[in-house]
Amino acid sequence: MNKGIIAAFSAYVIWGFLPIYWKWLESVSPIEILAHRILWSFILLVVIQSIFKDWGWLRPALRDRRSVILFTCAAVLITANWFIYIWAVNSNHVLETSLGYFINPLVVILFGVVFLREHLQLYQWAAVGLAAAGVIYLTIQHGQVPWVSILLAMTFGLYGLLKKIGALTSLRGVTMETATMSIPALVFLLTMEASGKAAFGHQSLIVNILLIMAGLITSLPLVLFGYGAQRIPLYMLGLAQYIAPTITFILSLTAFGEPFEASWLPGYVLVWIALAIYTTGELVAWRRRVALRPLSQ
């Protein structure tokens, strides 16, 4: 379990500090960064799959129409999520990205009700309600809907929903998704190069290296997360998912100096209380299941 804990928590720490990486690439347009992120991730994942000689799953997956549709939709959603995130970071909306990933677990709960007809416990309804109240309060205070936060939470929540009903493991699924988007990404990059607007190869060596390494910085936490998720209890994974938005929240106020008005605090407090209720309820439910397990054997 220790290796699983280290892997999962490391993944969320990397995700938490990821805004710093995208800030280093501010001179590059968000859509070009995205294209490089997709293309180099795909290349790296192909290398990893080849090292482990893990290609037996590919032909059956491509023959399964449902699987192809699911992972094409997942590819579109994660691409949208990546673009919104990169754009938000380099447009000084890091604080809104943290809010998006704070409310994401509660959006996932809501999707479970809507799409999977799951029945919620009282504490889950309370958590969703408080989070909604927090977002509504922030909307009123800002004078506009926090679209960045909502779109990040919804795209990643829908992505998670498709992953849940899909048949492939995390690493194989991401390989399929990046493969789906790699051709459009490559065509876009070649078009940029032909028009003389490409940053890659035309800026500093550091920028070129950072764009290539975008594949590693994308794939590494996904691999770590996939490894850890299979080896630690669900409640612990639930706790770990708050590491990334917490780090991002702190970075937005310190390293990036984004403004935070005192009037916004009640909205964030409502969201944090909602997360505390949800996490506590999940922990209690998990302990009950563990306590009852020997009786059912």
C-alpha cells in the first residue's frame, strides 16, 4: 500500500504545481501548447506500451464500436479540459482553475445521479447543495458566472464518467485518447509551421525542450495515478484529490499574485465545508463496509 500512496499523492502534487510549467510557456499560444501536449504524450505512451509489449488489447478495442465511440468522446472532453486549463493559467485565472477542481468531485456525484441513476445519501445531497450555494454566491460576488471553474469541473467530470463505463485501463485508455487527437494535433502544428506562426523551433532552446517535455509532464502523473488508484482504498484516493487544487489555490495567491477579495471567502468556505462533509461521509461509509466484510464471508 505504501507504494500506492506515494504514487497517487505524487500524481496530485505534480498536477498541483503544473501551472508553473504552463507559465514557463507563456510566449506560446495555448492551442499550440495543447497540440504539443497531445502529440508528445502519444509518442511517449507508444514507447511505454512498446517497452511492456502491451498491444494485445488494441485490435479488439478498435473492433468494438462502443469502445471507439466512448474513447473518441473521452478524447474530445480531455482535450477541451486541457485547453481550458492551459488558457486559464496563462490568462491569469489560476484561482478559478483551483475552484473548478475543488468542485469536480461533487459534479461527479451529480453526474452519477443523472446518468447512472445512482441514489445519493443525505450527506452527499448536503455536500452538492452547499457547493452549489458556494458557486452561486461567487457568481453574485463576481457579477458573472465562473465559467472557467464550471467548464473544467464539467469536462473532467464527464471524462471521468466515460472512463468509468469504458472497458480499457487508465494507461491504455489515455493511449487511445491521445492517438485519436494526435492526427489533428500534428496537422495543426504543420499548418502553423507552414504559415510561419509556429513557436517550436523558432524560439529559445528552453521553449523547445519544455514543449517536448509536455508529453512527460502529462503522462507521468497519469501513470502514477493509475498505479496508485489500484492499490489504495477509495477514501484515501478521495482525500488525495484535494492536494492539487489546494496547491494551485496557494500558488495563485502567492507565486502568481492573483487578487482575492475578502467578499469571496464565504463562497470558498461553503465549497470547502461541502468537501469536508462529502469526504467524512465517504470515510465513514468505507469503514462500515470494511467492518461488515468479515461477517459476509
